[in-house]
Amino acid sequence: MTTRLVKRPKISPQQASKDPLERLRQNARKPVLPVPFAQALTVLLTEQKRVNRSRLQRIRAAWEMAVEQINGLSEAAKRAEVRNVGKTGAVHVVVDSPALAHELGVVYRNRLLELMRELLAGKDSVSELVVKPRGGRR
């Protein structure tokens, strides 16, 4: 949905007066207060959230499908969670243990990236895979 920030009066040429002075008065724009910056920013951020949310959903679905296609991955690997996607296409995944993070981030990294790129062809780009273990006690 596009929101216009400036409103212009619409006067059709057929309805314009023949008197030039009256035409000038009709075409004079009435002062319209500009839209506050915060309102315009809210519209922009809402639209970006909608786009980013759907992108994250597509990448999460591609991750799940890619993990299912690789033979030999444990159930713990299938429970890995895609947290976010960076602007450059870096996919951040969180897993339960450091050993699993090493397995997915080093051993199966290239295969996972290859499968995700095939699944997301033409929609999103994936440039990197970052796998980290969950934070334990603080």
C-alpha cells in the first residue's frame, strides 16, 4: 500500500472557469500540512517488517527442507532454529550443542548452502551460513 505524503487539488480543465483570474484562484493550492516524519517512518518500517518476515519464513522453510534431504543428520540437527537473516544473506542458525554447531557449520555447511540456494532460486539469496550453539548459563 502506497501512502501519498502530499495531496494535490484536482481541477479538471472542463470545469475550469473562462475568467483567467478565477482560474488562478482555483489553481492556487490550499496549504496542506505535511505528514509528520514519524508517521511516514512508521509506514516504511511496517512495510519492511512485512517483507522481512516473509523472507525469514521462506528461508526457514528452505532450511527445514534442506536438513530433511541430507542423510545422516540427527534429530537434534533437525531441531536447529533459524534465528534471522542478515541484509547480505547470512543465515544465522542456533543449535543445542557446540558439537552440533561444528557438524552443521563445518561438515555439512557447503551441502546445506547448496540445497538452500537451489530451493530459494529466484526468490532470495543465501550467501553465508553461521551456526552457533545456544547460550548456556550467564
